[in-house]
Amino acid sequence: MSLKLGPIKKEKEVKLSCRIVESLEQDLKSYAEAYQDIYGTSVEKEELVPLILQQFLDSDRKFKNWRKEQKKNAAVRTAEA
């Protein structure tokens, strides 16, 4: 069995602060417990948030298409300049 979120890779970080509702905090704690049970490695709930956000962005096709179009438009504007 594996989770949608695979093993964690360490990358350069920037600080981002936000507030979440208590029920989401409980879900993150539970996910961290499941992660430890499945992968045998403990993880803090704070480590999960950016990874889950990245997973969400990576799976959003409309966002990916929009981003691709933005890059294409920027390249055209650069070429025209």
C-alpha cells in the first residue's frame, strides 16, 4: 500500500505562514501517522503541507495548461521585442 504522497525529497525552502482550521490540522496529523505506518519514517505535519500543495498543483490540468500558455505568450512577447 502507498499514499498518493510518495517519499519526501528535501529541497530548498522558503518560509510561508498560514492559518488552517482545526479539522484540517487533525487530518494532517492523521496523514503523518499513516505516512509513518506505511513508509516507516516519521514526518511532521508541517512538512506535509508544501508537498500536498505541490501534488495538488501538479494534478491540476487547467492550471498546467494556463501556465504553459503564459510561458508561450511570454516567449512570443520576448521575440517581438
